[in-house]
Amino acid sequence: MKRLLKAGVQSAVSQVAPLLWRLDRQPRLLVLMYHRVLPQHHPARAVEQPGMYVSPETFAMHVRLLQAHFTLVHLDDWLDARRAGRPLPVRACAITFDDGWRDNYEYAFPVLRAAAAPATIFLVSDMVGTRYRFWPNRLADLLANHAPAALATRLPEWLEPLVAAAAVDHGAPLDAEQIDAVIGRCKQVRTDAQIAAALDDIERALGGGDQGHRDLADWDEIREMVDSGLVRVGSHTRRHTRLVAGLTVEQLQDEIAGSHRVLEERLGHPPRTFCYPNGDHCPAAVEAVRARYIGAVTTSSGWNASGADAHLLRRVGVHEDVTRTPAAFLARLAGIG
């Protein structure tokens, strides 16, 4: 019953929202936040967080609807036009991808190319082309392949209760929703470095982590996308470090200015936009970003008015489980679902 009610609400909103958008003549910018694009039977979908991916077919449907209702723009072009006082589209939309996944090249880029749609990919500069695995993926693999009871003696004291609280059956591995809950709690109680170090210890005890896959795009793949003119590159720090209070000035500069330098050296031109990892940004981080980039995006949800802070732009997160139908997607853009 709840599912039917939700579908009914989405259907109604999807029909009304475009009409209301047309009545609003104030220029606004919608920035969409994507991560991965994975086909239905891709093995990564078995353990990836639900909020991290869409299918190629769903992404293609999104692009078609966006072209029908919005003016698709490069994020930095919109920022340039605003700074110069040039007219802005009434409904502009910028597509963005976080992290620089290899599947962005394999599955998203063909969709963008077929539709001649612009996008920005925010790269973790020191991880491009490596077999580095973000700690949420490592933790997801661990929890999807080992029951909590089997891991109890190997988990650090702070992690064991988080896993136990999420588990329903301690004799069976966690499902994707339960794993997502554990990942969310980990972000609240430990730094990325602490979590990664704990996973290093666990993987060593279990016989080592899987380093056989390259999940991130390499420089040749990035250059091919950039050379198309459709894809532009922004910074997502050097190591995907969350820019929270407590980091030193040197650490902030290393991640923010350092990634700017690496990307310029590897691609021949400087990145102009920035994305805060996990959406975290202390005041000192924002000021450091202002000094290097013309704009930056957060994970705060919503649209941006023409006068929005260029370095604290809102985005709408888009993923398969809440946008797989046209009605669900349009409702999501309207703030429902």
C-alpha cells in the first residue's frame, strides 16, 4: 500500500512540477550528484551502497528528461556567466559525478556523447588509475561476505557494536541496506584514516584485501572524455579526505591546492571547480577552496538561486532506487522522494 501511495504521489508531482517550473522566471541552477553507473548484473551492485549508482538505461532516461525541461550547462560556464553579469538560463542543470569511477567512462560517457550532454567529473587526484579502494567499498565487501559472528573477534571495539546493531541474523552476512547503515555510523564516529587502518588490520587477519580490480578511471580514459569537449574535470581533493575541523592548514592546503596542482600537471589545464568529499567543509576549508576555484559543490540538497554562494552550491543526489522511473526522477528533482 505504501509503495502504491508513493507511486501515486510521484506521478502527480511529476506532472505538476514541470508546469510550476515554467512559471518561475527567476534563473536557477540545479546541480545533480551522481557517483557510479552500473549495469543491472554488474558485480559491484551486489555490495555497493544503494545511494551510489544508477543503471546506464536509467541515466539515459534522466538525460532525455533533463534536455526536455532544462538547459544543460557546464558548471563552470554557468559560474562564469554569472560573474560576468551575462543572462542566465531560467532553468539550468549541471550534471556532476563524484570520485572518478571507471564506470563513468565505460557506461556514463557513451550516454553523454550520444546526447551531446555536458558533465563535470570530480577526481580524487592521487587515486586516478590506481587500484585504490575507498573504505566504504572495502567495508561493504567485508560485511557482505562474512557473518558478524565470524568477524566478532577481528573487529575493533568501536566497530563491533555498530555491526551488531545493524545485523538481524548474526549468523548471516549483512544485506546492502544494513551495510549502508554501518557505513553511515562509521562516518560519524571515526575519521577516514582510522577506518582505513582498522580495515587494513582486519584484511591482514583474514588473508589480505582484494587488489585485483581497478575501479577508478585512469588518465587516458579521463583525457578521452575531456578531449570530447563534453566532460570537464574538477577536484575532489588528493585522497578523498573529509575537510572537517581539526585538520591543520598544511593538511587543508595539501588536499585542496595539492589536488589542483596534480590535475593541472596531468591534464594541462587547471581544474576550476571543487567538490567537498562527503559534503564536509569547515570554514577554513571553504576559504582555501575560494582561493583556488571559481565554485564548489556540497551534498546539501536543493536548487541554487542566481545569488547562491558559488562555493557552497547545493545538489540533488540521484540514484537508482529513487529515480528509476520518469515520474520518480521528476518528483526527486521537485524535492519529493
